[in-house]
Amino acid sequence: MTTTTRTQVAVVGGGPAGLLLSHLLARAGVASVVVELRSRREIEETHRAGILEQDSVDLLVDTGVSDRVLRDGYRHEGIELAFGGGSHRVDFTGLVGAATQLYPQTDVFVDLADARERDGGDVRFGVTDVAVEGLGTDAPRVRFTDAAGEEHELVADFVVGADGSRSLCRAQVPQAARRQYFREYPFAWFGILTEAPPSAPELIYNHSPRGFALISSRTESLQRMYFQCDPGEDVADWSDDRIWEELTSRVGANGYTLRQGPITSRSVLPFRSFVQEPMHHGRLVLVGDAAHTVPPTGAKGLNLALADVRVLAEELERAVAKGDPAPLETYSERALGRVWRTQHFSYWMTTMLHTLPDATPFDVRRQEGELALLASSVAGSTYLAEAYTGWPGAR
Ligand code: PHB
């Protein structure tokens, strides 16, 4: 027995991108059903980045998802760039009149899931056997088995792949109809959470001869930190003492000390840049990590996904009203402009701040020159501030 549900938009993936899309569509009177492989609990327990651009904050607040982001988040008006034995503040507010908000992705997810529940949204967590069919027809389908073992089929006008970096929707696009762009990096991040007070009022992006480190935060009593490591690193080899030694020696090189506490979480994050073009195929459209991933330096992944969704909601509304997939092409073109600018920014921050394993002495000194130039030039700092706080508008 298969239960068939007719909807306008079937969304595969109930992370922030899929849920925000469903929320914005509902506000425009467009019906959607969201299916997600993971349980709500599993997503809530996955640690992700913590910085929201100004526009991301405004989008969540203005569309009625969250006022908690302003209450519980922390406004950051700059970052510290630490290198060469010292530290230099990039003053976002002074340079470009914008700021970021420290507010973890897991909280964004909770706010969105609550908002969908509050508004009677149809979100199915913990499903299995998801399959997309009939993409060449006017009525594509998403099959799945729900958490209770019942089989379902969604019949929709459009299918959205919001299913993350291991997207199954992305793979539905025939090879001849897509281009894929990859870049692997020869390092990863070792990420920790520690029960300690903040070590600094703003984020520290720290370049040192032993490698990059990032000092970030979550709350007054929980801190997030990362250090550059080998992609094959095993967290089991790292005691608390060894982690603190590595972190303190890296930031100590530039004059910082860290407030230490018990380490409650440790993981290795891979570094990858990826784009699939175009971001649509027939009645299937991709959004967020399903279409692209960026390395985490600069915290763009979630922000880029939310920017995609803002544009996609507009274009899908048109597509549904006309019964025509043409606006999906417009979405892809509009979104890709921002995607490639963000790819460049994330790549640039990554290569400027990390220690590259095959660097020659020339490369190392050149990199220090680049950082010094950035810190001492208003034009250079402004470029970073503008990109970090986010280019305004749905572009
Ligand atoms: C984080 O807090 O997790 C974070 C902040 C800034 C980044 C990356 C990650 O560039």
C-alpha cells in the first residue's frame, strides 16, 4: 500500500535550506512537503559553522522565523587577523557599515523546524529509501518510506534537491546535462567544543608557521576552535593536553593565550570546493550544499545556501504560477553569480591563511606579504569586510 500525496513542491532534504524554502513558499501560498533522512535530533546534534551574514539574519527575522537570533546571538563587528607575531583588527562596521551575528547553524535549524511546526508545515524526518522519479514528465515523484515503515509517494510540479553535499538529487541529472567543478585541499580542520569562557571578544583567524587556527565561540561558557590538520587525522590520537598544546602554540606565536576547559567534542572536517552547473534540470532544482560546497574558512556554507533559497523561492513561485520550469533556469543563472564569488572568497581566505604542505620559502614569505598588505591597506581590508559580512541583495 502506497499513500500518494499531491503537492506543488517536493523538497528532498530538511536542513536549513529545505526548511527555509518550505517556509518562504508557504508565505507565498505555495504548498510543499519536505522529506529528510535524518531525525530531527540527529541534525540538532551535528555541529556546523556559527556565523551569519547581515542579510541572513534579516531574512530569518523579517520572515518571522526567529527573533531569538537577535536575542541569543552575538553581534560581531570585526575579526582579528593574527600573523607575523601580532594581530590586526578588521573593523567591519567602520569599513562597510555591516556586522555579522554569531549564531550556530544548529540553532538556525531549530528555529526553522519550530516555525514549520508552528505554521502546520508538512516535514517528514527520519524517512528511508528516498527515490526521485519521472523527472522528464510534468509530474515528477518522490518515493520514500516514513519513520513508521509506511510507503509514500509525493506527486509534485517541481522537485527541489536540498539534500546536502552527498545529494542524491544531484546524481539524477544526466552527465551530459551537467558540469562539475572540484577542488580538494591537502589539509582539513580539527574542530573542538570546549567548556570554557571566551578567549577573545571576536573571532581570531590565526596564521602561524605550525598552521592555521581559528578561535570562535558559541556562548559565554562554550567555545568553538579549529586547527589545520592532515585530512587523515584520527581524533582518537588527540588527548585534551595534546590539543591544547597545538592550539596554544599556534596562537601563542601571535601573542594570544587561550582560556582552557574540558573538550566535549572533536571532529575532523574535510576541505572541498565543489560546484555543479546548471543548478536545475527539467523540473528538478538544486539548492545549497547539494549544488555546491565551500571550505569552511569564512563561514560561507550556510549563508550561501540561504541566499540560494531567497532567489529560488521567488523563481519557484513564478514557475508554479505558470506551470512552466523556465524560471528555474533564471534561478540557476542568478544564484551562480553569487556561488562563484563565494567560491573565490572561500578559496582566497583558505589559501591565504593556511600553511600549504608543499610551500617553498618564497611562497611562505609571499603569503606573509599578502597578509601584511591586507591588514595595512584600507582597500584590502574593505574587500575582506564586504565579502565576509555578505554582498547585499538577492544577487
Ligand atoms: C564557527 O564558529 O564554527 C566558524 C566561524 C567562522 C568560520 C568557520 C567556522 O570561518
